[in-house]
Amino acid sequence: MNKSFFLLVFLTCTSLFSQKKELGKVTVDELKQTAYPSDTSAVAAYLIKNCDVRFDYSETNGFSVLKTYRIKIKIYKKEGYEWANHSFSFYTGGSGKDKLVFSDAATYNLVNGKVEKTKLKSDGEFEEKINKYWSRKKITLPNVKEGSVIEYEVTLTSDRLNSIDEWYFQSSIPVAFSELKTLIPEYFVYNTVTTGFLTPKLEQEKKTKQITLTSKERQERGMAIQTNFSTETFSYVEQKTIFTLENIPALKDESFVNNIKNYTSGVKYELSSIQYPNQPFKNFTTDWETVARKIYDDPDFGSELNKNGYYENDLNTLLNGITSHEEKIATVFTYVKSRMNWDGFYGYSCNDGVRKAYIDKKGNVGEINLMLTSMLRYAGVEANPILLSTRSNGIAIFPSQSAFNYVICGVELQNQVVLLDATNKYALPNILPIRDLNWFGRIIRKNGSSSEINLMPTSNSKDVVNIMASLDTEGKVKGKVREQHFDYNAFLHRDNYAAIAKDSYIERMEKIHKGLEVEEYEVQNVNDLGKPVVENYTFSADGSVEIIGDKIYFSPFLFFALEENPFKQENREYPIDFVFPQQDKYNINIGIPDGYTVETLPQPKAVAMPDNLGSVKYNISVNGNQIQTLYSLDINQAIISNEYYDALKSFFKEIIAKQTEKIVLKKV
């Protein structure tokens, strides 16, 4: 890029976004803009993404937190229409309910050279209940087109002094300007930490603020009652902090990333302490042990574990004659999975309670897995709940109850902890739904103690593929395939495809592999969870072979060949998340046509990554008119540090080179 072009882009960005950063000031120039200057591929961009946090005081309720979001977004393409939809969650449980109000929501368009404003009407705003503690408000901005600018403001009022929570400057679309401004009274101390790889500009100042309180006193003077009003003023120091970032690039979701929010540039707040004048000091800084103990003592958690009358008779019948712990675990786990149906709601605590969930055969995560834990305890098994944060919830930074959003069951058996989650019909001991696989959880025992538990799988889940095929002189390949999926690979196959019709599944396979035709497809052991899922099918393919003159060229991997490196970036800032360790094994036998001989055969090769993170072995041989390929790929760790990115990128480059390397047959 030459200097003059760079300067032009910079000046364009500067002139467009250096206007006053406030809502209600949509210009003709903004509406005329057809692409974001520094990222022309962007479907939309934030022009303003701001949040103001301040504290209000009332004589009735004391201090409350007000968070005001001010959002301005430019829509460039039809694919960006989804940015007209926005939602915010707010607390509605208990007495201190939050209030959430949208205002000044409107869409701006350029009509005949003039700015036309379309306000959000009441039918564009929705509210829904998430669970008994939380609700969500949604808006859909009207009259959105390519070129539109949308704006809205939303204010959250909360008595929860820890509700500052977090703010993200960065998004999956570019952000021209983002600011977080907090005004915090001296009585409140918050721990703060910045996340991501961009450093915001920081400004701070202190100033004195006054609050005037009005009181009234009634006095009797003979037959009359007189009301006297008095005022009292007190002062406190307010800490003003402003974080700003400009020209923020879109955060691209790379391959093999757990939750991109873990690496998004932002600021997180956690209430540390409160010190009001002439009142005791309140310390909220805590540790994970204390957090776990508080959750266990919650009546919607620990008390639910002690209830057993609702299932006692059923379980006694079910366990009659079973004595070993292993059988008891398998029997109870299978029973809960088959009886209960997850309602889709996360959370470690119960909504309607385990008793009602059992009767209704439906419940949230807490109800199902606390019920499972209770039943196992009743059966004499050492079972305890394990708190965790799901992949979508991210990785917790501060110890707090809100850091967790899920609970599973852990059975301590023979110096190991067996992990169980009964919300998924296809889960097995130590084979959890993928949403659970997020680094570490915390097991809470009956005595109140707790400890960290590794949630990540450590053994390789296998895929074993056997291919028997033959190649004809026209370049057509026909044969049979047998695929066996073990452990997590079997779980994923069941979870993703069990409910899909056979024809639809075959259509998907043929769409992925062009030129492939699948027949006589059958799948075994979908519901027999103790066995691997086995797929058998016959195939014909005409897109895997190239004929040039008297020579035939083809990869021994046929349509299974990996042709594109999933790791394309020059550098990687995030860990590489394979979800679970895995092994792919191929045994491929291809018969060559009569009248041809092997002219060129790829060389055997073995490549290993540093620290035994991964390895690949490739061997190929000829026996008569049969070519046999033996291939094994091992990824030995679920999560690989980005320090190994260059090695991993080179490793996959070697894999692709071998899988796409051609066998050459020559006509005799």
C-alpha cells in the first residue's frame, strides 16, 4: 500500500468519525458511505459504542447503579441486517429487581438527499423470561436497508452494586469509537482488569460531589400540626475513569477457538469492598472456596440435594439386587437420562425444584444434575456437584457466584473423579456435552470443602476408517467404506446426526465431497452407547482422479484428503482448542486397473510436534495390483498454547502435502 493511499484512508476515517460522538447527529455523509474505510468487507460497523456508569442516591434505597449504553451502527450490506436486532438481560429475581429501558431508538435513511428518521414503535420491543432470576428485552429497529444508520440508548438501573460487570470495546464488526466512563463514589472499591490484546487510553480524575437530603418533622402546636422541613448536605469524592479505543478492527473468529469473548478487548469490574462513613468495613474480595460454600448453602442448591422422598420408591425398585458402585452409577445415570428432558435453560440452581422436575420429567440443568447427584448419594455412591462455566459463558477471572452458570455431577471412585451430565441423552461417564468442556470446574463436597477439577479430556478419541476400493481405466473409483467413531467422536456423531433422516445425511456427505455417490448406507450402534458408532456404505467417485495421456494421477486418500490448512494467519494470539485429544486412523486399499503399473509412489513419512503434542505417520506400499496406505494422525492435547502455533501450522502443512500427494500410474 503506498503512502498516499494510506493517508487517504486515514483522513476518510478521521473526517467521518471525528464528529461529536453522541446520538441524534446522523449526517448525510454517514448515510452516503458505502463501505467502512479500513475494512471494506465489513457488513456493518459501530460508529459509536459507549457505556456510561454512574451512581445515584435516594434516601429510601441508598446508592444504585445506572448503566447507560449509547449505540450507533452503520449497515453496509444485507448480511448486516442482523445488527438491527439487539437484546439485554436484566435481573428480575428477589426484591431488588433491575429496570431496563430503551429510548431514542431509530433508523436513519437517506431519502431524496435528506435524512429520514424512523422511530422504533412499541411492536418492535419484546420481553421474555429467561428463568426465575433473569429476563431479557429485545428490540428490532424498523426500516433497515443497505446504508441505514441505527441508534438507540438503553439504561439499566440496578440496586446490585456489582452490576458494573464487564464492557467490551471490540466486536465481530469494526468499531470506530468506543468509550467506557465510570463515576464511582469513594465508598466503593472495584477490582478492574483489561482483557484482550488492545490497550485502551486511560484518563482519571477525582472531584467532590454533594448530596442534599431533605427531612421533615411534624410538631403539634395546640390544635394545629406544623410540618418543618430541614436539609442536610454531605460530600464525597467521586472517581471518574474513562477508557477509550478508536478504529478498532473486527475480531475475527479463527478456527479452533473456544470462546472468542475470552480474547475480546474489554474491561471487567468486580466489587471488592464498601466503606460507608461511620459503618463497618465490608470486604467482598473472596476466594473460590468461599464462593462454592455460599452456592452450596443456597436453598435452591444444597437443600435440593437432601430431598429424596419423591424418587425413593422408584430407585429402590431400580437398584434391587445391584451391589457394585459401578453398576449403581450406570443404572442411576441411565435412568435419569432416559426419564428427564432438559428444558434448554442453564444455571446451577433449581427453578421449580427437583421434586416438580421429576414429576414433570423436565427441568433445567440444576434440577436434572442435582437430582442425579442426590440419587447417587442415596444409592451409597460418593457423588458431589461440580460447578462450571460453559464454553459460551467464558473463563472466569474473579471468584464470584456469577462466574459459574452450570452444574454437573462428579463421582469420586478409585482415586479418580468420574464426570456425569444427564442433560444429554448421548452423554456417558467422562463423555460430557461439548458445552461443558471449559478448562476447570469446582467440586463441592458435603463437608463444605471444594477443589478444582480438570474438565478437559485427556485420552484420544478415535476415528478409524477402512476403505476397500478399485480404480478403473476411466478414472472412476468404486468401493466400500467402514468408519468407526469412538468416545467423543461417537458422541458428536450421535448428537449431530441421530435425528437426521438417512437421505438428508447422505446428501450432506455428497455435497461436501463433490463427485461422490453413496449407496447402501447403514449406521450401527447409534443408541447402544457402550459401542462405537459404525458407518458402512458403498460409494463411487469420479472427482478424485485425473487422467493425462497414458497416466493416471490420484491421492490414496481419495475424497477424504484434507486440502486446505485450517491455520492461515501469520500469527496466532489465542490458544488452539481441539476440544478433545483425537486420533484419526486410515487403512486404505486401492486396486489398480489391469494394464497399468505404479510409476511414482509417495514416500513414507513420520512427523512429530514438539513436546509430544501431535504426530503423524504415513506409510504406503504396493503388493501386486493393490496399493495399501496406512495413516495415523494424533493430536495429544485438547488445548495447545499459541506459542506452538508456528509448529502446528507447519505440522498441518506437512499433513496436507502428504494427503494430496499423487500416486502416478502408467499404462503398460
